Amino acid sequence: MTNSKNQISLRSAALIAGISILIMAIAAPFAELYVFPKLLVRGNPAETTKNIIENDSLFRAATLGYLITFICDVLASWALYVLLKPVNKSLSLLTSWFRLIYTVIALVALTNLISILKILNTPDFITAIEPDNLNVQIQLSLKAFKNDWYFGIIFFALHLVLLGYLVLKSDYIPRILGVLLIIAGLGYLLNGIKPILLPHINTDFATFTFYGELIFMFWLLIKGSKIKTSQSE
């Protein structure tokens, strides 16, 4: 259903959101779980720098993977706003804004990886700086990327909690998905505030709670095209 011929349908919005999240589910783990563990050596900045230089194309691919992920976040934010606008337009807009704020923070964080690429591909800079200083610079940029991105996760977590609430209030999406999204959001929220309030806890809470996102993604892709609602958009 749509308000007018110029507006996107709930079914299309569900499909766009599902595809966007699917792309993110591929691109982000590729960079975070495959590339970075291969290149980054904890406690050894020199080896990390050496790995990045020797695997320049792989590091570039990881950076691109993050970029694609954050672009898809924008698409998902818009599509989910359209999908849940019939439930509560104002709250759906706020939910979307939280994800957009997270995305902006993540994109700013990504500039740290781009800076590494620029540094390592500027011969004059590499020859002018001492190896130890180069290693420190690379290490600082990597940590800045992770710290800034993880701070943005707080806003992403709030997005998921509000998204789950909207799903619970809807009459065209299974309510269990709302519960799972809220749980996923709380897991990310604990991860986000951990460095501030729980610095001595090493548990990655999202590892145990993120499944709600994946289940929601599959529902969007498989069942989203069959959405039926009595509410007007």
C-alpha cells in the first residue's frame, strides 16, 4: 500500500532494507573478521605496518568493505523509516535519525583508514619519517578508527531499540522480531558504554545478541514482499 503513486510501497521498502542489511552482513565481516585479523598483530605495531604495506590491495578491499557497509546503512535507515512510518511517523523518523548519526560517525572514523592508505602511498613521506614514528602513526590511526566507530555504536543501539519497539507496535510484522531487535540493541548499547562505565569487562555482549538483526533481515527478504497492512501510509 502507498499514499500515492509517487511513494514507495511497504513491500519495496522491506526488500530494500533487507538487501541493504544483507550486503552489510557480507561486507563488514569481510573487513572486520577476515582482513583485519590477518593484518593487525596485537602488541606489534611494526609487524602490523609491514603486513599492511605487503598486503596493500587487501587493506584497500577492507576499507572499501567498510565504506559499502556505511552507505548501505543510509539506505537501510531510509527504507526502515518508510516501512515503519505507518506505525508512528515521528518515532520512525527519530529511529532513522539515530542510525544516520551512527553512520556519519562511522564515516568520519573511516577517514583514519584512508589516511593510512595516503601515508603508505606517499613515498616522500615514508622516506622522511623514522620507521618507529611511522608505526606509531599507523597504530594511532587504527585505534582512532575503532574507537570512533565503536562510540557510534551507541546511536546504532538506540536505533535498534526504537526499531524493535515500532515492530512490536505494528500489525504487519511479527512481534517476536521486535523483541529480538530490542535485545540486539541492548547488546550493542552495553558494548558502546563499556569503555565508559565498564572498562574492566572484556565480554562482547553483541556476540550473544546480534542474531535478532539477522533474523529480521531474513524476514525482510523472504516475507517482506508479502506484507499486508490495514493501516494507510
